[in-house]
Amino acid sequence: MRSIWKGDLSFGLVNVPVKVYSATESHDRKSYQVDSKDGTRIRYRRVREGTDTEVDYSDIANAYETDAGETVILTKEDLATLPVQKSPEISILEFVPTEQVDPIYFDKPYYLEPASKSPKAYALLAKALEETDRLAIANFTLRNRTRLAALRVVDGVMTLQTLLWPDEVRKADFDFLDDAPEIRKQELDMASSLIETMAKDFDPTEFEDTYQNELSKLVEAKADGAEAFPESDEEPEADEDSEVADLLAALRASVKDKPSSGGSSSKSDDDEKEPAKKAPAKKAAAKKAPAKKAAAKKAPAKKAAAKKSA
């Protein structure tokens, strides 16, 4: 790696000589614009608006707008007059608890390497930061711009993470924040249990940039005149996620079917009671039996006729 800044890390009366290195790099494939017809490379020229006259880079200045909307041109000489503190020093202002600095303020990270013959002071400060679980808030000047940064330890190396200024972080102003939905305890418990089932320690090596991988396949296949991603007529096999979704759907369906199953059981009970309803018909038949007794009662009428004949 190549250092981009060299100076002292200072707090109190202690100075620790360090070198600053960029801690990140892009892994994206480099590309440039060409004419799609024949592949001729496209070049950009700095020309005056409305003309084809090219302007030298040394003659280009920056234009800024005032609060009133007026345009002000500032040259490099004008910008050089800014009273920016150009001291080659990273000044630690305070030490704050780690949890008090929200990650949304983190910007670009830089590694700090000890620049002195003895790294003892460097190692002592790094160990003290780890033991106290605090971040060092510092400011320094990089490329003529004053920056605010947080100093922390990553894998034994002190890392200077530039911070966004408070007015650079936009406030989340959404309507749903004023009308929060009601969340039941059962729903919260279910979501929490789902999170617990997927909880594990973070390992960044488990993830990869699939877009860049597929892009590399496409570039190499195009160079060889082959097809990178041939279409397959086979139907995709059901993966584990779809099976889980089907299982959940089946469980929901079984829960919905519970009331209907209860209704079927009540219907079967009614079917068992139907023969009991037919029993009163036998009683009705039994009630007809007294008709015979009535016929028997008519017999005395014959006796009355016999008396009349006498």
C-alpha cells in the first residue's frame, strides 16, 4: 500500500508519528465508453459552451452561487487563501463511548501505521482504546479540507474513520412515523423468535459480490464468442425456501379448516339423532290402539236391542 498522508497523532502532550493509508478499494471491473458500432473509444473534451473551442485545464476555475443566487468565480489562487489549518497533525479532541456514535455518520476509513522506530506509543494507545471501549474524536486536514473523524481499533490496527457533519445526514421524515401501527405481543414474539432462529456471528467472508462474478462470466464468454448464461428448458426444482413456504401455507390452511371440521362433527351428531326422531311415529301407532276398545264398547248396543225385542 502507498501512504497518502504523514503526520502525528496527538493528544495532550503525547505525539505518535503515523502514516495514513486508504483502507478500502473498489473491486469493480474497469470500463470505458465506446461507439457501439465499431468499438471506437469515446473521448471527452472541455469546450466552451456554445462553441467548439477547447479550454486548457489550467484555465478552468470553479463557480459558486451566493445565497442571493449570484455566480462567483474562485480560482485556485483564491482557494489557497482559505485560512485552513494545514498542520500535519491528527488532533484528538475527546474520547466518547462507542455506542454513542451512530454508524450512519461513518464515511471513509483509513489505516494508521506507526511511523517511528518504536511502535510502543502506538500500541499503548490502541490497547487503551480497546480496554476502555471508547472512540477518539479527532479532526485533521486532508487535501485542504478539514475533516472530523473517529479513531478506533480494527484487528489491532488503529483506523481513522472520517465522519459526516451533522448537516450532511438527512432526517428521516415519513408519514408512517406519526401513525405507528399497533403491534400485538403475539406478533412481536413471533418476529423475535424468527430473528433468534437466524441469529449468528457476522463473518464477511461468507458473502460475495454476485453481480461482479456474473459480470466477469459475461465478459469472458463474450470474448470467446460463447453464451454466458444459456437458457434451460428444464423446470426449476423446488428449493428449500419454496418448500418452507408451502409448509407454512398448509399450516395456515389447516388452521382455517378447524371451524369447518367442527361443523362436520356437529352434522354427524345430528345424523345420529335422526333415528330418535322417528320413535314418536311408533307412539302415534300405539295411540290408535284405543280405537279397538271403542269398538268393544259398541257391544252393549246389541244388548239394548235384545231388551227391545223382549
